[in-house]
Amino acid sequence: MIKYFFIIAMVLFLNGCQQNKQPDVYVENTLYKSVVKETIKENTTDTQKNIDTEKEVGFNPIITPEAYKKMIAQGQELQSKEAEESVDMNKALMDFYNEWKHVKYRLGGNSKRGIDCSAFTQRIFKEKFDVKIPRTTRTQVKVGKKVKKSELELGDLVFFKTGKTDRHVGIYMGNGDFMHASIKGVKFTKLNKPFYVRTYWTSRRIID
């Protein structure tokens, strides 16, 4: 009798282990599809058998190789265009400088017989970039968009409060230099020169 109950208990235990066993599942990932294989138990009145099934789950990749290559090409083209524009602007500014470098400063002047700082910057934008900006420093400081001194780019205007009511403007040339019609004439000056560090006011970007 004890032996009979022991055999029944073992059969029930083994059957319960098989019922609780988790299906064997694995996932095969590719760029375009995911194949999931599952082992499913099917119970019939006569027997229990395992059936392997596969189902394919489709999904769109974040970006296809073709689209990625196109994106890289567009980025390179944009960088090349930006570099070309930068070279063009530098050439235009240097051409203007070479045309005006011997011109003396004259308050209110607007010709090669003498020119002041705001007339100088106004002429640069009009003659080299066909961009109209106001005539005076106080009105030029209101155009374009404000930029931080640490984020200056070629062609940005830099402004200074050089006296109680006096204002001065030049154009940033890169490498810490700005070009302007100073009291010593048209020249390049370092932004970190003590006088201009002390009198620096703000900067504006006219061409974005």
C-alpha cells in the first residue's frame, strides 16, 4: 500500500514540474526583422506533444544605411559650403581693408579723404555684402542679433564705450583681431588690448 501511494506521488510531482517549465524562447535580431521561436505544448486526450512555431516580427530601423550615407553627404556638403562662405567673407573683408588701409580718421567723414568708425562699417556691409545698416554707432548697435564676446565670428560688429558719450565700432576679423577706423586710421587691433578690454560694450551679428 505504501509503495502504491509513493508511485502516485512521484507521478504527480514529475507532471507538475513539466507543467511549470517555461517555454524555450530565443530572439534573432537583424536590421530589418526579428524572428521569435517558441516551443508550445499542445495537450490532447491521448498524448502531450511539443510544436515549434516561428513568427516574424517586422520593424522599421531608426535609419537605413542609404539614408545614413545621404545624411553624411549632406553634412559634408553643408560644412564645405560654410567653409567656402567663410573664405569668401574673409577675402571680401581683406579686400576692403587693402582698399582703405591708408585712409585717415575724420569724425563725420565718409570717403577716402577721411572716414569715421561707423561710416567705415556701414560701407563694408554695403559694398561687400550688399547689406544696409544705419549710419551711426548708436543705431548700428540695434541691428542684427546680440552675441557673446566669447562667441564672436568673422564679420561680427564689436562696440565700445570709449568715453562718457563717445561710442566706437569695428568688425571682428578672427584670432582676437578687429578692423576699424581708429584715430590712427584704418587698422587691425587686438581685442585684448587693455583699453578695448576696459571699454568693451557689446557685439552684434549682422550676417547670420
